[in-house]
Amino acid sequence: MQDGGKQSQHLERRLTNRHVQLIALGGTIGTGLFLGSAGVLELAGPSMVLGYALAGIVAFLIMRFLGEMLVEDPVSSSFSHFAKHYWSEFSGFFSGWNCCVLYILVGMLELTAAGKFIQFWWPGIPTWATAAVFFVVINGMNFVNVRLYGETEFWFSMVKIAAVVGMIVLGLYLLISGKDGAQATVANLWRDGGFFPHGAHGLVMAMAFIVFSFGGLEMLGFTASETANPTKTIPKAINQVIFRVLIFYIGSMLILLSLTPWSHLLASLKSGGDTYSNSPFVMIFSVLGNKFAADVLNFIILTAALSVYNGMVYCNSRLLYGMANEGHAPRALMKVNRRGVPTAAILLPGAFTALCVFLNYVLPQGAIELLISLIVAGLIFSWTVIIIAHLKFHRRMRTLGKSTQFRAIASPFSNYLCLAFLAMVVVIMLMTPPIRVSAYAMPVWLAIVFVAYRITGRYRKERVTCAEVAQSAT
């Protein structure tokens, strides 16, 4: 407790199984699916379905790596904690700050996407204005308590799931009933240039953008310290969520690409000025002339973007709280209010996320593609840390002769398989001119964090020494 404010210095365990399930699912079903799939469609055509299946399997394996560690040690700093304790001090420091910046970028992207969805109805409203309004609303909600966050994210995610299920059902009805004539047919998956219209090369080049779509699953790790029964809830959430995500992604993509030739859909998407002007899910119903369905789906997709940003605010605050507890961030970020909300850890990333308002003001057309490429680079770092930390975690467990409760699948072979996949994505980024700069930025970012780590090294040692003295005194 603090002297004057009577503020609890710990997080509250107030998230239930349904909250955790929907937080993990909600973090994935967002801009990556509803807007990012436009760029994937342009590169891969119908073969994008296969790409999402492959990336989804890799994401599931990585989640199992993280889940095995979380069940043994449920902490708020998630893989930053595991990197520090099973790999090295620097890897923990780097993974924490990398994830913090990654989630700031994701937040900026979701706010930008929300502006694009608003422009579907009111093209004259600039994206920066919409981003500013939603920034204030979402951050305000996160200051109340974790239970409100859990409830808000639960219903946000329910709306998103209803949207995808509704689109699949409506699409199946149009396909089976023939209401849209011969244009709506499963044959659209292969007859307009074939399943691989740009060859296997097109699918390979789309993998970087496909990986972006699965970023957010690792958010589940930050709920562990506020979950009532993590040893049961975490495994259940991981095992169930990935299958639901694959069903939503693969199922919705199959329906989307069957309703109209993919080249027609792409031409409609580009009519707005760039590929990311509209969502393929909304545009498909506009193309089919169903204005009501397009309006409803656009509203639901807007809530999806806000849901993911809501999750980013939550996860970043819990990450920074855990990092401060580990000595990798200023102690001021551990300050929580009477409701157990880490207020300082919400304000710091929020200040940087607010820059998206300025970014959309000066770069209204190219902001989304730039942000996606930077997010992919940060996500590769985060997933790499999880994979390697898990390898070292397993080595530690074998040394101690301990067996874990939630074993990862086919480890360590699956670890090396996932590392090879991520290495392939980096090579693809280097081969793709629009996002090549993000690949070049990766070693630069690593060097910047390393310099910061060395500069703050003395401060961390002083903190550890003070903590040891205080512990011995008690």
C-alpha cells in the first residue's frame, strides 16, 4: 500500500475463462483479417487460403511454447520474464521493449484502420480526426478496472465472431441458392487465373503480410497474472482459440473468394486509391449490390479494430508493469490505482500511440502499409524470443528432472521448424521493395536496444543490490 493514496501495488485476478478465451481470439481477428487480407489477395489470389493455413499452424505451435511456460509460471511480463530467466538478461530486456514498441505500432494501425472504416460512410472525415476520438475513448475505459476491460473485450470479440459467422452463413446461402447468378460459385477459387494466379512465388511473397494477421495471439500471455485459474484456463484457451481462428480465417476466405472472381474484387478495392482503402469483406457485398450487408459488416469491422486497440492498451500496460517489476523499466510504471490498474503503464505507451494522429495527417494514404511492415519486423523478434526461450526452458526442466503440465507439440523439432519459417519471412521482406526498409531496420533496432541496455546496466545493478539488502533486513 502507498502511504497517501492507499493504492494496491499488485494486479487483480479478475479475468475468468470466458474473458481469456475472447481476449486471445479478439487479438487476432482484427485489421490483419479484415483489412490486411487486401494486400495478400493482390499478391497471392485464391492461394492465400493455403498461406493462412500454414501461418496458422506455425502460430499455434508458438502459442504452445508460450503456454507451456505460462502454466508453470504465470506472470504479467510473459515472454519478457521467460527470456530473462531462461535465456539472458539482455534478451529479457530486449523482448520487453520490442513488444512494447510492437504494440504501440499495432495500436497506431488499428486507430488508422478505424478511420478507413469510418470513411466508408463519410469519405470527407480525415483518418486523423477519427483516430484522435477513438484514442481518447479506449484509453479512458482502460483506466477503470481490469474487469471492465475483460467485459468490453468479451463483447467486442463476440461482435467480431458474429460478423465472421454471419458472413460465412450469408455467403453459403448466396452460393447454394444461386441468388447472385453464375458469378457466385466455388469455381472462382481456381478458374480466374487458377488457384495460384501468380504462381507459388506469389504465395511465398505474401507470407510476410499473412504472418502479420496472426500477431496478437501472444496477448494471451499477459492475462496470466490476472486469471483466476491459469493452470486450467491457459491450456484450454490456447487449444480452443487456434482452431477457431483457423476456422474463421480459412472459412471466411473460402466464402469470400467464391462469391466473385478475385480479380473483380481486387479491382473494386483499388478503386478507392490504394489496396488498403477498403476491407475485402465489406467490398464483396458492395460488389454484389447488398448495401445493407456491407453497412452492417463495416460497422462490425470497425468494432473489431477498436477491440484490438483495446487489447493493445491492456497488454502494453501489463507488460510494462511486469518489466518494471523485473528491473527492465522505471519503477514508476508499477504504480497502480485503487482498482488495481497500472495507470502510469497506460499513459507512457499512450503518449507514443497518439503520434498516429500526426502520422495520418502527414501520410493519409501510405500509413497502413508502412505500419504493417514495421509490425511484421517486431513480431518476428517477439516470436523468435518465445521459441528460443522455450528451448532453454526445456533444457532447464530436463536438468532439474521436472516434467511440465502442458507440453508443447513435437518440441524441440517444432521449435527449429518455426525458426526456419521466420527466417524465410525475413528473406521475403528483403525481396519485397515496399517493406524492405523494415527488414533493414531490424538490426538497427536491435543495436539501439543493446546500447540502452548497457547504459541502464548500472542502474539495474543498484536496484538489485538495494532489493537484496532490504530482503536480508527482513
